[in-house]
Amino acid sequence: MGDETGIDLAPMLDFVLNLLIFFIITAVFLKEVGITVSRPNASNAEKKESSSIVVSIDARGDILVDRKLTDERSVRAAIERLHAQRPEDAVVVVADNHAPTGILVSVIDQVRQGGVMGVSIAASQPNS
């Protein structure tokens, strides 16, 4: 009787398990980019139905343009690009109650320099 030769599957099994471990570990570190914003109240706040380019500023001053983390100096370029792609969309700035005012003013200025004159600031209606 002759020796039967076969394919050794142990190295392939090790490789597949290592890949599985790698993907599990990296999936733990992935998180959805977004910030929690507590909007200020305004008695004349209106609900806007149209699509818009959203610029968010959280309490720490982090800025997201269309859900992408952006540096304060890069807001203008991001707005120019998005406004060129979607010229009919309005720009809405959603700032946290505790967001630094200087950053809010700078962001609004950057949006206007990016070619958008009608900038809205999101607010919540107070519960009366």
C-alpha cells in the first residue's frame, strides 16, 4: 500500500483565523463619525424640508461638514466643493449650545467665502 499524499490545510486554517481576528479587532476601533449637538432654542425656529449641506459644531469645537470631520481652515474648500456639486442645497450650521462662539463665527465666515450667502443656523423651538 502506497502513502497517500494530500494537501495540508493547517497553514490555510491558521491564515484564515488570523484574518478573522484582524477584522474583528479593527471593527472594534471603527466608529461612525458624528457628533452630539445640543441645539439652542429660538422662538421663531422653522422646520426646513429641503435638502441641505450640514455643518456641525460640537461643544469641543469639532467641525463636521456633511458628516466628515473637517479642520476649521478647510471649511471653505469643503463648502466650495459641495456647493459646486449641489448648488440648490442650502447650508445649515448646527452648533451646540456650548460651542465656542469664535469657531461658529469663523465657520459662518468660511461658508460665505465659499460662495454661499444664505446661511441658516439650526435651532430648536422651546417647549411652551
